[in-house]
Amino acid sequence: MLLENTIVALATPSGTGAIGIIRISGKESISIASKCFKSHRDINIINQASHKTFLGWIKDDERIIDKVLLTIYKGPNSYTGENIVEISCHGSQYILQEILHLIVKNGAEPAKAGEFTLRAFLNRKMDLTQAEAVADLISSESKASHELAINQMRGGYSKNISDLRGQLIHFASMIALELDFSEEDVEFANRNEFLKLLEKIETQLKELSDSFAYGSVIKNGVPVAIIGKPNAGKSSLLNALLNEDKAIVSEIEGTTRDSIEDTLIIEGIQFRFIDTAGLRDTEDKIELIGVKRAIENAKKAKILVYIYDVTDKDTDGILEQLKSIISIDKRIILIQNKMDISSGKENTINLIKKEFTQLAIAISISTNEKVSINKLKKILVKTVNEIGNSSQTIVTNVRHHNSLNKALKDIQSIKKAMKDDISGDLISVDLNSAIYSLGEITGEIDSDEVLGNIFQNFCIGK
Ligand SMILES: Nc1nc2c(ncn2[C@@H]2O[C@H](COP(=O)(O)OP(=O)(O)OP(=O)(O)O)[C@@H](O)[C@H]2O)c(=O)[nH]1
Ligand SMILES: [Mg+2]
């Protein structure tokens, strides 16, 4: 079994720091550490109580490497569930490497990516969704993504899924029993109850699956594409939002050719703003590529910001562009820019709103004078919250989303089969497949392939 060996890795980032932490996990971790540690008070760390810290020296024979703090955690009361030793030493690259080599020389093996958390999972210290949340937590960069990861780490929806799965297993065994007694034509599984359960599960799986759209943008940043005609002020808007001179601004049409992207956290939500090349027909080969990219970005974005120049007389051109982007079906924020030079007579925004009643959010700004930029930020936050409001629990993980969808499809086909009065043995195929998919999420079913995929994405030392 892979848990037989004792593993070691640096738990803090490599490079120079005030301190660095080396973590050893496995049966032999305390005895291996004892071979290179000499406590100040001459205490033998073998046979000490768990959760105790000792001050002392790390020594390679007689050569002193560093003065360290060494902490012992005894399994099962540790992160991995095994015996763990943590050595806090001075954070010099050299010292860290020397201690790592020394621990390996004394019998530990270098840990693979995610192996500590994999062990925690295999020793049932956490389920699979919680293990995955550890990786999310480490990489979270905003308040919102941090909140989702913490929530998932505390159990999130996995208990719920586990319960639903348990109820499905119950029915599966009832149906299996019926098949065993098929000659006698008995019904152990109450069809009405079963149908009710399927409906309940379907609703919940749907809710979870739908929440993914929101969860994934919170985790990776909400993509917001800024699009419009050349010179509308797209790059000026990006700069105003970021409060820095990120993109080149000029009065020449077609200044921006490539898409320019930067992130900004507003009220705890991370946004990815993408400034694009102005949309127009052009002979210029490179600009044309830029326009194509702009359209691709618009398609990929979660929110579209369509911006136009209030003094632009070509209203038909604006309406035509809006018509084509409205078909992309996104949340669109309409922005009338350059209000500082507006004569006050232009009423393009009302005209557009009359033409496209689905454009609910419209705002007049001036990027040059920084008028209503904060108002726009508030609108962006509100828009994201509206996307998320539909569900309480939020799925952020692609793997969970795929399994949820597989299970959902199975449940729907069981429902249909029952309405069509299809025999139990056919139902049980889909039933088992749904049970399998739900089990994949929590790790009640784990294939080596699934585990490999998950833990290889961790950093070494976690
Ligand atoms: N008066 C005024 N001028 C503005 C405002 N915003 C942008 N401009 C000017 O409009 C011109 C074009 O601005 P950009 O931000 O480069 O426009 P763009 O949409 O990125 O243009 P392309 O990259 O060519 O597609 C520049 O001369 C800006 O100074 C504004 O709020 N008021
Ligand atoms: Mg530009």
C-alpha cells in the first residue's frame, strides 16, 4: 500500500523567507526526525505526547545545520491522519535543502504533489470535495472565492449529496430484491415514493449544477468584455476602472488591436476586464484579427459592457452592433460615454432603450472626467450578485459539475422509464450509474485515475 512509506516536503514556498517549514508524514516520521534532532533539554522525541513543540538543533552527525522548532502530531490526530513532524527552521534555501536531504538520507521519500492531502483523504480525515477545497483555498485571491473554498472545506454540499446517494442505494437494493423474486411479482420499492425521491433529487442536482456558472466565475474572476466602435473610449474606461494607464489611449481610430486584460477586485469580487479592438469593417489585416478577437472575447465573457460616444452621430451603426451582440445573450451593460462634451441634446440612450427593451442597465459616464465610474462598479457588483442569487450552495469545481450533470441525466431517464413502465432491470442500470456519479463527487467511489487527476494539480508539500 502506498501509505507504507514516510514522506517529506517543504510546506512553505521555496526561496528565502524568515522561516521555512518542512513536513514529514508517515509511520516512521518521528523516528526519522529523532535521528537528526537534538533537543536543548536532551529530550528524546520518541514517546512524547502529541501536539508538543521542542526547541533544538538539526544535526548531520556532528555538523549543526540549524536551530529549529520541532512539532509532533501523532496520528490519527494530524492533518494526514498519520504521525507528522513539522520542522520550523530558518528560511534559507541552503538550510531547507540540507534538512530535506538529511531527512531523505534517514529514510523518508520526497512527497509527490498533493500527497499529504491525498493521505488525509485516504485516511478519511476529509472527503474528496474537502480535499479539493484545500487547493482552492490556497489559490483563492478574493474574498468571494475564499468564502466559497472555506464553505466547501467545512463540508459544503457533500453531506447533502452523500445523503441523496444513500437514499438511491436503498431503492437500488429494493429493486434488486424485486428482480430476485421476479417470478412472484412483488414490489418492494414503492413506485410513488421512488418517483417523489427522484423528483427531489432532480431539483437539487439541477440547482447545484446551475450554480456552477456563478461558482466558476467567482473562482476564476468574472470576465467582463468592453466592446464598442473605435474611439468610443473602451481603453479609457479600462484605465479609469483600474485607475492606471494600462492601455494606450489616442484619438486615432483603431488604437487598440490586441485584447488587453487586467484584474480588479471590487467589493471582494474579482473581475477580469478585457479591453478589445474597436468593432468596425477594416482593410487592415492586423486590426481585423483584433476585431475577431474582440468578438471571441465578447462570447466568452460573463458580462458585456457596450460603450459608445455620446457625440457619435452614426446611431444606426451603434444599433447594428448592439443587434449583433444582443444575440450573444449575455448580461449587457450599456454605457454612454464622453458626457463631458455632450451638448445635452443627444438622446441616443433613450432611443437605444426603446429599440432594445432587454437592455435593462444603462449608464452615462465620462471616463476622462471620471464621472460615474464608481456607480458603474456598483452596477457590476450588483450584476454578479444577481447571477448568484438563485442558489444558496455553489459548485465551483468542474469535476463536480460534470458528475452532477451525469447523475442528473440518469435521474431524468429513470423518471422517464418509470412513466413508461419499463422493467426494473433496465431502471437499475441508470440507477447504478447515478449512484456512481454522485459517489465520484465525494470520493465514496474513487478510481486511481480520478485521484491522480485531482492531486497532481496540488503543489508539492500540500
Ligand atoms: N471628452 C472625452 N473624451 C474621451 C472620453 N473618453 C475617451 N475620450 C477620448 O476618445 C479618444 C479615444 O479613446 P480610447 O479610449 O482610445 O478609445 P477606444 O474605444 O479604446 O478606441 P480604439 O482602441 O481605437 O478602438 C481619445 O482621444 C480619448 O481621450 C471622455 O469621457 N470624454
Ligand atoms: Mg482602445
